[in-house]
Amino acid sequence: MVKDLTSIPPVSLLFYRSLIMLGVSMPWAVAVNKPPFPPDMDRKEHGLLVFRGVVGFVNILASYYSLRNLNIGDQKMVASSRPVWVILFSKLFLKEHCGCIEVVLMVLMM
């Protein structure tokens, strides 16, 4: 659907998508009385939560732009390679274990 909407900029599409998500999630948050930042979280965790939201926004915006500017097959290939990047970056930054099984699965994914 995003590929067919060439007259609307991807930022506008993302804005309307976010408004719809806000309209769906806000009544639920009010009904269960859950604040967006729980009181038991410190400032650092608040910042990390906001950073996670910004990274998610950039991720979706990049997906919309790639749908608009790439062939559908190329965009799907890039999107399908995300698990491989997650495994590689988790090994690099989080020092997670990456054994033979993970390497074989990464090769099979590609």
C-alpha cells in the first residue's frame, strides 16, 4: 500500500500511522491506569525508552523510504536480512555467544 501512495510523502504517512496507533493505545493506557514512564524507573531508563522510540521511528521511516525508492524485491531482501544484522551486532556489542548453529542459520537465511 505504501508503494502505491506516491503523492503522499513518507513522513506524512508515518505521521498518520502514528496518530492511528496513538488513538488505539491511549484508551487502553488510560483504562489500565499505566503511565508512559512508570514511577519506579530512573532518568536513565526514561532516556533509553525515548531513544528506543526514536530508533523505532527512524526504522519505520527508512522502511517507507525504501519501499518508495527501491524495487519491491530489493526492499524485501534488505528487510529479510535484518535478523542476520541483529545476530552480528549482538555478538559485536553485547558479547553474545555465536556458535556454529548460529552461523549455519545465518548462511541458510541468506
